[in-house]
Amino acid sequence: NDGCDPESSSNVLIENCIFKTGDDAIAIKAGRDQDARQIGRESRNIVIRNCIFNSECNGLCIGSEMSAGVENVYMDNIRIGSVKNAIYFKSNRDRGGYIRNIYVNNIEIEHTQGAILRF
């Protein structure tokens, strides 16, 4: 179970949160496949700051349901405890979508089983 799933959302602030989850701490999504492309409601203008992530999977995950696109995500002052991957951009060839303007500042990572940044 993800901690927080902003789905096709705009102007979101996630602040001063502690996530301890069995899945991704935060998974930003924007619809799945053709339905999402027809509706065209991307996720954008998302600020994540002053948070702590501990999860069985990933710290921040963008996708895999992101067919309408994700843009303008800002992460600042994040402490990542133990995760598989710190930041994971996840999609597949058939799903489509785009990821633009991801900003990361002042991130402390204690332990990852996989990668700091995974595509």
C-alpha cells in the first residue's frame, strides 16, 4: 500500500509527513493508457518538502500509470531511510506519457537496496 498517491492532480503540497509503508512512500500517477490520454489530465505542480520516507519499495515513484504526463515536481528537504530505490521513474513502452521538470534539492539517503535514481 502506497503512502500517498496524487493521481491526475494539480497544485499539491505534501509537507511535514512521515511515511512508513509496505509499498512506495509517494507514487505520483496520471491515468492509465488510452483513457488517460483522452481525458488528458496530467499531474503537475506538486511540492514535497520536509518529509521522511521509509518503505518496502520506493521513496518517490513517478508512474507507472502516467499516460497523461507528470510535470513540475519539486522535492526539498527529504530524508530517505531504507527503501529499494530512492527515486523511480516507472513506465513501459505501451503506456506512454511524459515526465518533465523534476527538481530535487537537499535529499539525505541513508540506505537503498537498489538505486538512488532508477529509470
